[in-house]
Amino acid sequence: MYVRCVYCTGYLPALYRIKISAIFHVGLWLFLLLQFYGAAQRRTIQSSWYFRQGRLGLALLINNTMEMTSEKLSVIVADDHTLFINGLCMLLQTEPDIEIMNIAANGREVLSLLNTQTPDLILLDINMPGINGFEVLKRVKSSYPKIKVVMLSTYNEEHLIEKAKAGGANGYILKNAEKSELLQVLRLVWQGQSCFPYKQPAGNSTFDEPDPFLKQFQLTKREIELLQFIKQDFTNQQMANHLHLSIYTVETHRKNIMQKLNLKNPVELTKFILQYNL
């Protein structure tokens, strides 16, 4: 029996038609499989590329985040005593979140540096040759109001502290302050707070004349001062607010007091105060 082939002209035997049809369909399926495999490979390559790009984007995001969180407090230190300013800079350079932008030996140098540099904070000595610290403070706050200024002085005098406040200073630190207190003041001022030392009102000599009994323990004036507040049941936070100190500094003073008095806990400290009527 002869039939007409649908794929070519003429008539072929039925057996040949079946063979040709089978070969054609097998070839067609192979062709489709190859096309599908090629498309899958392309998708795999694209997915791999997108994955690499995603990892790159994540790495860049992490890097940018680290840069943002690694922001440092930039400081210009101004003091006319070389040994003091060198020692102060060495102390500050050990802190990972503080950067010494520059130093100045007098007021004119400070103002000159501000023409090209903008620090976050200026640590400014009051007594400097030429333009003194208060005059520099006035000019800085007038021309660069966003720059924070902490006055540096050897004098814990009320009129100087009030003058610094009136001039727009953000803080006032004594040159004999502990390292922890200095660092706390700088960081608190950087965060937008004001930090000034507490000055006992005139006529109250409670802390100026330490009890002879306490002298044997070698307590500092600040520690004796804190004892009086502890006696009045002040909390650490209340003492910090009242004395314009950080709570960390108050806690450090309390620990020092307990070590000097050989006491183990706050309860023993309270008993000690009541027992000796301090």
C-alpha cells in the first residue's frame, strides 16, 4: 500500500512513512530539550551574577554603615603651656572616638585655624597670651555657633564659671580633673549637654573644713562632698545632676570612698555615716 508523504512530494510505502515520522519527532524533542537546557543555563548565569552583585551591594552597605558609626569627635586643643597640651593630646589620642584635629598656643592661632578647619569641639584655656579664652569664646560663638566650646582652667571660681556660661560655653573643666571626668565632659557636651562644675555657696564651710576623723582616710574634697549628699539619701543620678557631673563620675567616686573606708557595699557605707555622725 502506498500513501502520500506529508513532509515531501510523492508516494512512499507506509513502513517508510512511519520511520520518517519517528525520526522527525525524536529530532524535534531533542531540539526542544537543547533549547530548554540552554535557557536554564542562561538563567543560572544571570542568577549567579545577580547574587554576586547582591553580595557586593551588601558589602558596600556594611562598609558605609561602619563609616557612619565610626564617626569621631574632632577637637582643637588650645593652651599656652607646651608640656600640658602635649600631655593632654597624648591622653585624648588613646580614645578611639576622639580625634585631635589641631592644637593652638594662643587665641589668634585658634581663630586662624577656624578659617580652614571646622572641629566639633574646642577645648579652650581661659588664660592665654594675646586674645584670652573668653574673647575667643565670644568670637567663636558669633561666627561658628555650631562649634561646641569647653573652657579649660585651673580656677574653680564661681564668677569665671558664670562668665563662661554667659559667653555661650558648653562646658567648663578644671585642669586637675580626673581623666574619666574630662572624657565624660567632652562626650556629654558632644551629645548636646552642658557640663559645669559645682561651686559650693559662700558661707557654707561644710566641705572646706574636712572632719579630722575623715582626714585619716585621705578622702578628697569631692569625696567628702559626696558623703554629705549620701547622708541626705541622694541617689547617684541626683548627685550627678546637682554637681553637674556624669553619673559615671559619681559612681567612680563612690567606689573610691568605699575602698578607702574598707566597706563592701552601700549598706555598710550608710551605717558608717550614721555611726560616726558624718
